[in-house]
Amino acid sequence: MNRDSESSLPPPTGEPTGSHGRRLGGALLGWLHSHIELLGIELQEQKARTLSLLLFAGLALVFALLALVALSGLILILLWDNYRIPGMIGLCAFYVLAGAFCALRLKAAIFDESSPFHATLEELANDRERLLP
């Protein structure tokens, strides 16, 4: 190379080549940190929501069972003299149908649940769209 070709090179910017790698690494770590933080927040929210749902579902089940026992007893007392057996059969049929309905609703609720980490997955998809041409 001659001196003329050396003078046509752009002047150095004063940054060593390693600083670009550091900035890229820092940006990558910042991006990763924000996504992990978002995932942690969503995990805590999902945990609190699940615990709350289990608590209220358990309490509702206990109180509904107490009411059902009391109502069944009342119906049997009212029907005891004349319709004792048909009353018991009717209550049993009602309990079987109600149990089947609840089981089907539970199955539908379990399989229709949306993703618990929707915001994290959405943010990752947005990042992928921004990075890929």
C-alpha cells in the first residue's frame, strides 16, 4: 500500500474494537434481564391467582356441600310419609346429573385455558419480528 491509499482511510473514532462487543453484550444482557424480570412478575401473579382460586373454590365447595346436605335432609323429611323411595331416587339422579355437568365444565375449563405467560411470549414475538428482516 502507498501513502495515498492510507490517507483515504477514515480517521479512527477513538473507540477500540472491543467496545462494540461490550455494548452489544450489554444490550443483550439488558434485553435478557428485562424479559426474565417480566417472566418472574408473571409467575408471581399466576401463583397468587392460582392460590386465590384454590382457596375460594375450596370454600365454595364446603359451603355448597353443607347447603346440599341440609336441603336434601329437608326434602327427605317433607317426602318421608308418602314418597320416601321416589324422593331418594330423585335426589340421587339430581346429584349424578349435577356431578356430570360440573365434570364436563371442569374439563372444558382446563383445556381452554390461555397461556399463563402471554405477555412474555408476546414480547418475545415482537423482539423476533424486530430482529428478523
